Amino acid sequence: MDTLKQKFFEKSSALAKEVKGLLKEHGDTVVGEVKLRQVYGGMRGLISMPWEPSALDPIEGIRFRGYSIPQLRELLPKAPGDKEPLPEGLFHLMLLGEIPTYEEAKWLSEEWARRAEVPAHTFAAIEALPNGTHPMTQFTIAIASMQTESIFSKRYSEGMSKKDYWDATYEDTMNLIAKLPRVAAYIYRKNYHNGEHIAPDPSLDWAANYAQMLGVTDNPDFKSLMRLYLTIHADHEGGNASAHATHLVGSTLSDSYLALSGGMNALAGPLHGLANQEVIKWVYEMIENLGTTKPTKDQIRTYAQATLDKGKVIPGYGHSVLREPDPRFTAQRVFAQEYIKDSDIVEVVWKGFDVIPEILKGLGKVKNPWPNVDAHSGAILVHYGLTEFSYYTVLFGVSRALGVLAASCWSRAMGLPLERPKSVTSDWLKQVIADKNA
Ligand code: HAX
């Protein structure tokens, strides 16, 4: 058994044992309440599942095992000569709760390179889709098509014992994460570079290999960006739609391939991950409409107001949990300030940050008028030549796999059951209100 797996087994079985005791002693302790507003309001704030890799605070934003993004930028291991963290290090942290050494992160790079082979039928499945199929549709189909490789599914059909579920899920997690950059790069090159594919380089780390297979630029800063990008998008506690969907599907004992594919379908919605493409689309349309790549703050304000007047949302702004600017937005802004000089599109994002929150506040209903993670990412990608915005959510998805799959290992190790919340009819709810008022 490899060291990461052994350590994970020790830590997760200790917590599973502790939780068993907690449930026995305190299983009836009330940890929250449900209001009518939450039943009709998308379950905001409803405490409903444990999630080990990360936790989200409305004010200070995401913490991965207690570490904020600025701390991770400082503390996680880095590729030689780079300032940005290796996503391998974050995966190790999310899985074990420990910041790894450089050697431990490097072991993960090598292990994922070793497991990276993608079955030929997955490429054939992508090829079979008609031109114009959205890259996220291609991505979810490709992930589901790799289910033929699932160790969980194979061992389950052979009669695997419940106590071994975690082991098979760990193997699927490692294999699936390893394969994603190749699949995702294949989709990019097929759609936007005449199918001229670039071979993987197993000597590179996970993010750098993905960056070189995309082939958008030789600028080494793009590899740094990808390391940062794939780190900060990895997890956002368990309640967000892609994480929760992955967890829900996985709770039926669907394997990691089917569960992640389900999660990616959720990420593909414009209120969630697809917002990163919508932001740049919105910016491009504004630029075209105004006839300048350097709109003034007043012009952006007017254009944003017109968007709202048409009954549309401003993409990249607002959040269901956060109530301050998203630290993932800030991390990208810090990156852009350091690495990018004279980019009109980055300037547009920064000017938007100065004027859009005031407009949203003015609506009087938006709970969070601040930019989220998706407000910034596209402008940086455009700067490095990755201009095909329909692809952006795939990048997000490759990263999100790290968190949701680390969490799925914990779910299996803890023996979390099938998810099955309760729904009620509106008549039932009206009756409860009537009874309370009687
Ligand atoms: N522009 C215009 N109106 C907005 C808005 C925005 N950016 N954000 C919220 N609102 C509106 C809502 O549509 C809602 O209006 P109605 O009552 O008329 O339906 C009202 O303000 C209250 O919404 P809320 O409670 O503040 O926000 P929700 O928790 O319901 O929704 C969303 C959160 C992220 C979906 C929302 O802010 C939104 O639509 N933002 C734009 C899309 C976006 O950027 N999504 C990405 C979010 C981050 C993420 O998941 N990334 O992957």
C-alpha cells in the first residue's frame, strides 16, 4: 500500500470510529433548524452533511483544512523556480489534513503521470460528438465513458466487502484525477486546433503537463497560472452544486467516474461554473457594443445597468454563501497585478469591481454584491491566448475534481449512507403554518 493511502486509511478510520461514538452518545443533538424560507429557497444554510477537505465562511471565504488561499500560496510546495503552489500539494492537504513536503507532492505528480493513460474509446466517444457540442457536454461524456476503468465498479461486481469501499474509491480517485488533463486537453485541441494534439509529458507536474498539452503559449507564466488556477478552484465546501451533486450520485454507490460526471453536469450551469464563460462573453459583448476595448467606469456602469434592466444577472457577481469579495477573485487579481502588464481586458475586470457592487447594492435584494471566482479567471486566460471562452468551465472542472474526489474518499471511509432527504408538498407546509398559528 502506498504511503498516502496508508496514512489516509489510518486517519479516516480513526475519525470513522470517533464519529460512531459521537452518534451513539449524541445522535439526537440538534445542530440546526429548518425554516420555510430554506425549504423554498434552495436549502441555503441547511446543515446536511460532513465535508472534510474545506470549509466556507461567509466573510473570510474558503479555508482548505484551516488554511486560507494566501497561506496556501506561501506554504504549499512549489515546482522548482515557481512561486505558485502545486495542486498536488493541495490534494494531499485535503486528503490528509497535512501540508506535504515537496517530495510528497512530487510523488503525486509521478504517480498521476503513471496512471494517466486514457482508454481509446474515450477519445472515440469525444470524436463521435457533432461539432458545436459544448465542451462541458464533451467533458461529462468523456468522464462517464472512462467508467469502464472503475476499480470500485469491478470489485463491487465481484462481491467486495463494505469495509473495502474506501480502498477502491481511493484507487478510482487517483486514476481519474490522473486522466483528466489528457481528456480535457484533447477536447480543447479537437475543438479549437483542428485536432492537432500534443502528447503528454510525464516529466512535468500535473498542472504544467495540462498547460503544455493545451498548447496555447510557450510563456512559462501560463504554467504558473495553471498551478494557481487548479489549486484555487479545487473545493468550496460540500454544499455547492458540483460538490453536492458528486456526493449525492456517489452516495448510491455509483463509482467515482459516474459521480464526478454528475457533478460536472452541475458545474455546467450558468449560475455555477459556466459563469466563467458568461463573464467573458458579457465583457466581449460590452466591448463590441461600446466600440472600445478601454471602456470607462461610467460606460461599464451604464452597460451593467442595461443588463439588469433586461432581466439578466451580472455574471461573476454574487454568491449563495459569501458576503465579501471572493478570496479566489483576490488571488487572481494579485496574480494579474504581478504577472500581467497592460491588458485591456484585465483592466475592464478591475474597473467592473469598482462600479458593479454599487449597482447591485442598489437593487436592494442581492445578498452579496461582490465578485466571485468567475469574475476574474477569463481575463487572465485571454491574456495568455486561451480565448475560447466556451472551454473555460472544463478548466474549472479539472480542478474541482481534486476536492470532490478527496471528499468522496472520506465519504466511503466514513461509511456515509445513501442521501435521501425529505420532500413535502406545499399543502403539507401550509397545514404546518396553519397549525402553528392556531
Ligand atoms: N446580478 C443580478 N442579480 C443578482 C445577482 C447578480 N450577479 N446575484 C443575485 N442576484 C439576484 C438574484 O437573481 C435574486 O433575484 P430574485 O429574487 O429576483 O430571484 C436576488 O438577487 C437574491 O439572490 P441572492 O440571495 O443574493 O443570491 P442566490 O444565493 O439566490 O444566488 C448566485 C447566488 C451566484 C446564483 C447569484 O448571485 C447569481 O446569479 N450570480 C450571477 C451568476 C454567477 O456569477 N454565478 C457563479 C457563482 C459562483 C460559482 O458557483 N462559481 O462556480
